[in-house]
Amino acid sequence: MKIIHTADWHLGDSFHGYDRIAEHEHFFHWLEGVIADERPDALLVAGDVFDNANPSAQAEEMFYRFLAQATALHRGMRIIITAGNHDSGRRLQAPSEALRPLGVEIRGVVEHDEKNHPLTDNLIIPVGAIGSREVQAVVIAVPYLRTGDIEFRDNLSRSVREFVQDLVGKVRRQYGREMPIVLMAHLYAAGAEIAQAEHSERLVVGGEDCIDARGIDTGVDYVALGHIHKAQQVGGTDKMIFYAGSPLPMSFSEKDYSHGVNMLTIGAKGGAVVDRLEYKPMRGVMSMPEKGSAPLSDILSQIRALPKADKVDSAEWPYVEIRLKENEPAPNAQSEIVAAMQDRAATLCRLVREVPQAKESSRQQKMQSLDQLRNISPLDIAHDAYLTRTGREMSDELVKRFKQAAEMVGS
């Protein structure tokens, strides 16, 4: 059997205020091409289909249009979708009955009985090769779990692991020990590499949502994860635990991530071979400079090195952030940068001004009482403010201009 693993589409996302509908359409067009070429038996979408719990009508229309086109393109292919932490599980799951005849299964929430015990039978989905009536693998489709969804033990990590292992045990009892199993979940696995800033995954502060994934792959041929945007294998090369990653970069801290989907081929008696299919997003993200910050002159040089706007389709312009190092005040820096970007094939999203950490002046050290503050001259205050901002003493020219301004105000 051939199965495609993808996740974290975040349909309806906007990047610093810029709509990304065209970018997601570009990804879907690429994914449809992969489906046409590879002819998979199933497509797994491991959560965060939408960027928020109340997606726009346009985002929902794009999602359902893709489901219709993909199932028509490759008839018999199963599509199994779980909710992520960005999704509304109930809303995502609502059209399940209408979509099932197309071969689409959606698991948005864990249902419970009248005693509030979790009902898990519907999380077990048997699948087979297209054209075959035999069950050739079982997908355990687990949506994003919160403490109220499962029987809580000492902590969330242990509770999730036990919940999953109970499901694996149930599959083994029902389908036998040799039945291939794919576990599909949306969670933050301990040891996964994440961006050091701008966590667009919405990780819980303090790591309370971090799951110790040791043993989560026991008795399972492949673990298809969503939630972390960096595509990666978790727990070592001997572990079949994978994040497919997001198809689009979700922040500037993700500018070096690779994008695409995982293709796994499962043998008749288990075991999976994993191939990575790379995708190049329509619009990338870039930082100027690539690391750290740079003075205005360097920034302007890098802008001038960009292609001219009329040489590149505007739909493919990269998103750009500029990190400006200000050793001294540069009131016209923003206008100069914006003017320089006008005829360049790039979209400026943000300008970050970085000021070197200032040392404390001798004057600041002496300001210890209100009486002393009252006796400080405006020029002394200006000296301290300038030093705090730039890390330098005021030049003679700036002192002269300040005195002239003070005289004008005084007159």
C-alpha cells in the first residue's frame, strides 16, 4: 500500500496581513499532481487543516473543492483527516456523513458515553489497496487531545501514551498481530526540533503540552504526526515517528524549513519505507540580513541586489523582514527602505530596529534623589537619552543643534 502523509495546512492563514489563498491553491495543485503520479491508496492529513476555529468561507470552499477534485482525480483513494489544535474539531467533523461516500473520513473529537468514558471504536479505520476488499492496514486517527478528552492519569504525557497504546491493543485483538498499523496524531513530541522564536504552532508556555513519545510507536509501523511545522524524524533514525511539516512557512523563523509530504509504502506484513517528496512554496520568506542585523547602508545594498519588480510575477515575490541595526538615530531610515523596495520583486512585511545595548552613564549613576533630578539640565537629560539609545556620546554638532533648539523653545 502507498500512503501520503501531510499536515498543518493552515488554510485561511494570512502572513503579516497578506492573504495566502493563492499560495494554498498552488500547494493543492502540486499535491494533486503527486496524487496523479503516485496513485496512493490513502491520503492522511494530521491536523491543523485550518488556521483558526472559525475559518473564512473562502478557506472552507478551497478545502472542500480540493477534497472533491482529489477523490475524482484518483477514485477509490481514502482521505483521512484529524483535527489539530488550530481547528474546531466539531466544525471540521460536521460534514463527515456527507463526505464518507467520497471516501473521506474526518475525526475531529473523541466522543464519550453517558458516563463520560471515551468511545474509541470510530478512531480505528481499516483501509485497503484501491480495488481490493481486503483490509491491508489500519489507521488509528487521533485528533488533538486535551485533558478532558481522555482518562487523565498523573500527567498529559502519560495519559496520551496510555490512550494510544490501548487503541493499538484493540487493533491487535481485532485484526491480528501482523496487521500493519499507522498511528495518526496531532501533538508536540518531546525531542522535536522547533523554531526558537515565533512559535506559530501555539505551543503551551512551560511545555505542558509536550508529550514524551517514547513507546508511542510500539507495535506500530509508522507514526504520522502533525503540529510541529519542521519536517523531521523524531526519536532517532530507528524510530518510525515523523512530522510531515507544513506546506508553507508560517513565520520568518521557518525560512530554512523544507516543505513537502511523506510517501510511505507498507508491506503486506508490515514495515514501512518512507520517501520525502519536496515541494517549493510559491512564495518564500527571507530576512535581511540572513542572520542578526545590519546598518542601513548594508540593507540598502541588499535591497538593490533583489530582482526588479517587472522581472518576476508578483504572485511569486518572497516575503521580507528587515532587521536594521541603529548605532545612531536614523529618522529617515524607514522611508529610505520603503523607497528602495518600491521597484523590487519582494514584499516588505516588517522592519525591526535593533539598538545596541547601551552602557549606563556616569550621570545616570548619580541620579539617586528627586532633588538631583530637579537640578539636571535639559542637555544632561539629552546626553543620557542619546547614550541609552545609541551607546554613544552626543557629537559636538548634535550638542550645538540641541542648544539652538532649546534657545528657540525658551524664547
